[in-house]
Amino acid sequence: MPSNTVPGKATPPKATLAAVPRSALVLGFAGLIPFLASALGVWTAGYPRSLIALDIQLAYGAVILSFMGAVHWGLAMAGGPGAMSFQRLGWSVVPALAGWLALLLNPAYGVILMVVGFAGVYFGDLRSIDAGNAPAWYRALRKPLTIIVIAALASSYGALAVGV
């Protein structure tokens, strides 16, 4: 028996991007455009416009972190009154608070908090999927989106570090 299986519990098949509903796939990847465009702006716009591009990226990131948390509020609501626990609802508001705090910090620290926030939301999503609270295809969508978002944020941080 593989080491990642639990006796008596079937391991669900791994979902691929082909399993993701087309609308979620298209809109999810389209949502990367502001992250990538603003990261490009941070590198190419020149000072002080590069800081405006960074502010745009951080503002968009805060909105998307809020959205990612709201997914869990919606999943809890869809699960009925018994699913509306403080733990699930509390987790759903943490990303919005992290995004808001990232906007209040020095932009370099804000970018770091955003990276931590998106990584944390991703791992929270994996737990939710494993618990059966989110569809299996969500894992296949979230992984590449999270990697690209974190790479765009890290790229902006790199631009700050080298003084672009």
C-alpha cells in the first residue's frame, strides 16, 4: 500500500486542469493579468512610476486575497447551518485582513505579507479540498494560479531589492 493512503479510505483521483470548469479556468487565468502587468511595470516603468505599479499590484492582491477568503465563507454557507463554524468562517476572513494589513505596511513588507498570504490561502484550500468542503478540481486550478501570483509578487520584491 502506498505510504500516502489511509487503510480503509480510498484516495481520490488527482484532478487535472481538464477537469476544471471552463469558465473557472478562463477567469482564473485572466485574473493573473493584473499581477503580471503590474510586476512588469515595477521592472520597466522607472522611478517613481514603478512604485505606482507596485501599489497597483498590492491593491489588486488585497482584493484577490479577500476574494479567496470569501470562497470559504461561501462554501460554509452552501454546507448548511452546521457548516457555519467559527473555525471555517474565521479562516475565511483572515486573507482579507492580511491583504488590508499589507496595504498599510512599507511596500516591501507588504509584498512579503502578500506572498505569505497567498501561500497560506493555498494550503488552506488544500485542507478544504481534502476535507471534502471544496471540489477536487479546485486543487488543479489553484496550484498554477498560486505559483504564478507568488512569482509575480516575488519578482516585484526583487525589483525593489535591486533598486529598479
